[in-house]
Amino acid sequence: MNKHVKNVTPEAADLSRRSFLVGTAATGLVLGYAGVPGIGEALAAPSNFEPSVWYAIAPDGLVTVTCGKADMGQHIASTMAQIVAEELGAKWSDMRVNLASNDPKFNDPVLGAQITGGSWSTMMNFDAMSRAGAAGRMALTEGAAAAMGVPASELAVRDSMIVHAKSKKQMSFADVVKSGKATKTFTPDELKAIKLKTPDQYTMIGVSVPQLDIPSKTNGTAKYGIDVMLPGMAYGAVVTPPVRFGATVKSVDDSAAKKVPGFIKAVTLDDKTQTTSGWVVAVASTYANAKKAAQALKIAYDAGPNAKVSSQSLLDEAKRLQKLEDSGQFFVKDGDPAAAFGSAAKVVEAEYTTSINIHAPMEPMNATAEFKGDILHVYSGNQFATRSGAIAAGAAGIDPKFVVMHQMWLGGGFGRRLDADMMIPAVQAAKAVGKPVKVIYTRENDMTMDFSRPLTYQKVKAGVDGDGKLVALSHDVVSAWPTARWGIPDFLTPSVDKKGPLDSFTVNGADFFYTVPNHYVRAIKNELAHNATPSGQLRSVAPGWTFWAVESMIDEIAAATNQDPAQFRIALLDGKGKNDGGAQRLRNTLLAAMGLSGYGTRQLPKGEGMGVACVSSQERATASWTACVAHVAVAPSGEVTVKKLTVATDVGTQVHPDNIRAQVEGAALWGLSLAMYEKATLKDGGIEQTNFDSYTPLRMSQMPEVAVAVIANGEKATGVGEPAVTVVAPAIGNAIFNASGARIRALPITAEAVKGAMKA
């Protein structure tokens, strides 16, 4: 258990390795954190009523919710406001949102670090934000009762009004705040004891209210990192080395750069955090001139130890490591697969691979840094404010408590902004030139220096008995370890074989909800890939590759034993033992997707097929239940057309129905893009793809029909941002097999691979 986590519910305790505080940023020193430019009202007015650190009610009755999560277009700030408004009893038109800084007060002991990922935001915040809203309602009610001279028990709250039906007296939230009568506070135990509404009592949850961030994003008043302007600001353009990581700068000739108007200085980064290596930033009075100066610099490099590494060498090393019996650590170790294979009626083996994938959000990486005396201010949109503050401090060589992070709106994140590399050139350039510096990456910088989804290699072996029942499965996963790179012990998981911690964010999903009595999962760190391609978390994280292997293998077993793959899954989802509850919910999503798609109910034309997959992304403790039926057409040339994706997802409690559907649709299309179109390659230590002409995500012309079924059953809210990403690729692969007989085991799926497999 994390020593920083106290008074944690059993559900939150399961998440304790992610609920941590970084460095001395949690010491409680408050530095007068500046308000974030953008929408929302300032929270510092002394006349505000602040029943929680997460929201305040102003004397005019406006309720401003501070969101501790990064908002990158998924409207999580509005979701937090909607949860608060439900229990508070506020009118939606009175709600506003603001984005949290890294003020230590926002490091909540239950909610933990300010990190946005894993589809955790709603599921991890729903209860706490509900209790915060309920506490505010109770405090306002008591204040109104005192002001009106009536019992609090006789008051009703709705639409920002507190009404006493008997006397017809009423007070608005604004009236109560101005009266100063709302003074009740709550201890953690009292908050836990509050009886929240049941789903049948909701009036706000489950309603597709207008998203609060849309007006400011459409009229231009919402500020993204790239919009930041500070008095006297200079601009920085980075020059990155020809290899992804490991290079050092031998010399910099800036004689040509000095001829560029407004050129100030070339700063060679000295990054003690080891986030970057071999970078130089050219600083000038305008961004255009900074880019010109950067292009004019003549830099000599020592390319370092990774200068000859390629995608093929990463894959070769992965295969070598997998063959070593003592490599890696065990994530799952149930029963005895080796013995079961020995007595199995049939054994099926396969290798599955995924390529390097790049985030490429539309807003390129950027950050603005300014030193004000001893205090460093950093303006940027990031998904991990807790860690990013520590990275910025490390780049500046100061204590993290002297760093103020100004959170901005994000023009896309998808896991890329969990890393803080963009802050390092801004911080060190600002320190070197003595003025604020804004650094903006080019698209080429963004792609070649991305903290990418790692190249992965997986070996899966399965055994079935004489009745066609799956009795054993071993699964080896070899990749770089993105989370281990962060150097945060609480994010690692003890291995079940006691060999030390492992990066569970490389194997989550392999511990599925199918009942298999003999089951091993081994996580193997590819040190070469880890060093040459420092990897990060890309939307869907490990389940993006583990379920590619698992759900493809399930179909391969079904085919080898002449069983319908959907019915084979249903039989495995029996809910026995540790799979109780989860398996049933997953089975229901599979049945829903099958029903909506018409799977198995009609004869498809020659060359067409449907394939199924079902997943429990992200982790067992924070699972979201999602199934997909993909309908494809395969031409004799091997060209694949995805005609339709049918996705069913169990969200438990749905806060905003339209937003859920939008996220599921977007996730499904992202999964399609990864499955069919996206691939980055490493050559001579560097990423070869530099822009969207060579790295080619899904285009509008390639869009299939997408149908979504949302199951809202009143259970605890789950996440929806990522699960549909993970289920699409295996569903497409399985559909291709049913359409053409071609079994595909590598992502992305190419026409050449399909045609070759058809011939085989």
C-alpha cells in the first residue's frame, strides 16, 4: 500500500500504486498559484463559499468546478461539473469549469496524482466528486435553514434554489453565499458517511447537457499551450539528433544563425532528467526566426550506442529474449500449463507482433517557461501535472516546490502529454537567456521524438482437451517498458514469482476474464527497445497489443476445434472463481454486439466475413467491458475494406450519453487506424516517418459505418476513452479469416500480408 494513501475505500485501495505524490511538491508550500488563462472564474475571492477544494460558489451563484484532469477534447471538465451538479442541486447554466494547477492542495489523498490516462478519470472521481457536491448541498441547506428559521429537513434543493414548501420561503445559492450562513465543514469520515442519490433519483446524471468548454473553444477564448503569450517572450525551436535517443552534442557552430534577425542564443540542453539527449534549442525574437536559426545551426553529434538499431533488430532481440526460460517476470502464474500441454488433445501456437506507433496529436508539443525570482512558471497542456512539475524542476535544477504548473487546454493528448519533454528546452532556454521562452515543436520534431507505443512481440501457446475446452494457455509479452522508464516505483507491480517488480502496463489484458485453469503470463523487458526507443503510453496502452494476441488466439483455437468463435468465448466467460461478475458483464456486451450486428443470422457474400472480439480494458481492477463485431470485405488482391464496426460497451453509470457515444466511436476509429494504417519504423536509430505523408492514420475516405450500443446498468461508472481501441484490431483480423481464410498475426494489416496468407 502506498504510504501516502489514507482513508481509502476498498475500490481506491486497488488503485494505490497510482495514487502517489512526487517529490516535495506535496510538502504543502503554497506559492500563490496564478489562475489559468481560459474559461472559469477566479476562486480566490474571500466571499466565495468553498465546500471542497474542487469547486467554489461565488456570491452571484455561479459554481466553478476545478478539474484535476487534463481536458483534451473528451470534455472531462464538464463531466466533473455534471457529477458535482447532480448532488449539489445546481442549475446547469450556473456551472463553470476551471483547470487545476499543480498546487499541492489538488493532490487529493484518495484521488491521488493529477494524471489523466487509463480511462480512469470518471470511474476514479465519480464518488469523490459526488460527495463533494452532496456536502455543498448539505452546507447550503443548513445555512438557508438558519437564515429562514425553518428546519433543514423541510427544505428541498433543485436548480440552485433552496425551497421551504410550507412557508413558501426560498433562497438561491447566491442568497445563502452572500448571507455567510453556509459554514458547515466535513471530516473525511463524515464525507464517507453521506448517503448519495441512487440512479433512479438522478436528474442530471444521464442527461446530455451542453458541454461547458465548447463556447470558449469555438469563440477562441479557451487558451491552449500554443496560445500562451507573455510580455517580453522569446521563442525556441528545437534541433533534434538523427537518432531517437543516446546521442550527445559534440559542437555547435552558430555563425550562420547569428545572421538571422532576432537570433538570441543556441542552447545545448543539459538534461539531468534523461528525458532528452543531444538536443539544441535556437532562441529568437519570433518563432519564424527561431526556426530559421535552428536550420542554420551546424551541429556535430556523437550518435551514441543506438546508432545502428532498427525495427528488425528490436524484433530479433525480442525473439531471442522470449526463448530464454529465465527471462522476464510472471504476471500470471495459475496451474501448470506445461503439464496440461503434455496431455492436451490439441496444441495451438502463434506469434503476434505490433509495430511502433506515434501519437501525433494535432497541437504539437509546446511549453512556455518563465522565471519570476525563485519561482519557475511553466505553461503547457499536460496529462501528468504531478510528474511534469518534477521534470521541469529537474531541468531547472531547483526544488519541485518552486515550480508552478499552469494547466492549459490540450489540443489532443492520447497519452503523449503524459511526458514532459517539451518543458525541458523551454525551461533551460528561459534560464539561459533570462526571459520567458515559448518552445513549439515542428511536426517533424513531434514525430521523430515521440514517446511511442513500443514495438511488441508475443508468443502464445494454447492447449485444448478432447472436448475442445481450453485447458492451458501461456503468453509471453516482450516490449520496452514505458512505465518503468518513469522511475516511479508505485507504478510497477510485484511479480507473482517474486523476481522483482514488472511493468504491468505492458501486460494488462493478458490476465483476462476467461476461465482457463492453467494460465501463465510472462512480462519480458526488451532492454534494447527500452533504450533505443523510449516508449510512452498511447491510447489503450498494453491492451492495445495484449488483446490483439489473446483475441486472435481465441479465434485460432475455435477454428482448430471447429467451434463458433463467439460461442467459444461465451462458454469461457462462465464467471467462475476470480472471474465472477466481470465475465458476466463481458459476455453481455458480446451478446449485445452480436445482436446489433446480426452476427450469424445471415449469409454474407463471397469474400465477406464478420469477426468478434471482447475485452476488459484497462486493468482488472478498473475494467471496462467492450465487444466488437467487425464486418469486412477481402478482395483477391488482399485489399481489405472494413464495412462496419459494431461496438457494445457496458459503462455502468453513464454521465453524459452523447459524450460516451462520441468517445466510443472515436476509440473504435482509432483502433481501426492502428489496425490497418499506422506504422513507424526505426532505421539507424532514428524514426523514419516525419510527417503525415509517411505516417498515415485513418483518412475520412476510409471510414466505415460505426454502430454503438451502450449498456448503462447503474453499476459503478467505468471508463470509455480507450477500451474500444483495443477490441477493433482482433475483430478485424478474425473477420478477415472468416472472409478469406487468411490468418493475420502482425499489425498493421497489409494487403500484401493478407494475400500471402490467402495463398498459404
